[in-house]
Amino acid sequence: MLVLGSMPGAASLRARQYYAHPQNAFWRIAGELFGFDPSAPYAVRTERLAASGVALWDVLMNCARPGSMDSDIEPDTIVCNDFASFFRAHRRITRVFFNGATAERLFLKHVRPHLVPGPEPRYARLPSTSPAYASVPYAEKLHSWRAIVPKADECGTLEQRSNLNQETFFEEGKKWETIR
């Protein structure tokens, strides 16, 4: 499965790590769902996700925005990641989860219309783990995010799940430096 954010925030860009803002609930939720310490080193956390069949990426490869708020993304600067190539290279992706409404909106508007027709993964929006989305309590977010835990019949073998390897995580990070 693939979890998509919109675009890394300033803390993530500085750290070159997904969901690096200390108040972002992503790693706390993922740790609880997949059985790892959310304060473990980043490499350990991403390895545990990959071993569980979870890849992280963002809809946008590049954009301009002051600060970290998705609402400040300048529409004329949007450049999406190459999902056509990604889905060709990772054919076992059957589920795509959006970390918040902006990731879903950007994907549906800028990516999905350009994908090659054929079998598509199932899409689902989950509540944003961002600290900016604090109106939803942690317990409610955790409950919603349980949807990413594969059911027994969807798991496949460890080898199949591990095909989403470390290169998926922050693969395009070098291109994000153009954000202002």
C-alpha cells in the first residue's frame, strides 16, 4: 500500500525525513499500528513500514509555498511526482491512502486523470496527521488509520511486502529544495 501526503513541511524538508514535525501524529500512529517504537531512528521506522508493505510518498514533487501550510501552496507552481512510472514499477500497490484532504484533492485533480487506464488501486482518505489538523482527537485519527493495516488475506509474503524498499522513502527529496 501507498500512503500519500501532499508535500513535506519545513521540518521534514530540513530533516529530510517524512513527518518530522514533533507534533505530527503519523509516527505515533504507525508505531502503534505496526508495532514499533515511534521514537526509534528514522531508518528503523521506515524499514518497519516497508517490511509491513507500506510505502510513503507525496503527491507533489515540487511547489512553492511560504511555510508548511498546504493552504499556502501556490497553484501555478505545482509539479506532481511521476505516478505513472511509480505504479508501473510497483504493480503490487492495491491500496492508496491519502494523509488528509489536500493530498487526495491534489492527486485526483493533477495525477489520476493522467494515469493509464486499467486496474486502479483502491483509494481512501484518512484524517491528516498534521498538527494543523488538531480538531480531530488522536484516538479518532488512530481509529481511522487502522484501515491501513492489511487484513490477513491481503498480506502476501514478507518477500512480496519488502519489494517496496528504502528507495521509495524520500526518493525525490533532492528536488524539494526549490521550495521557498
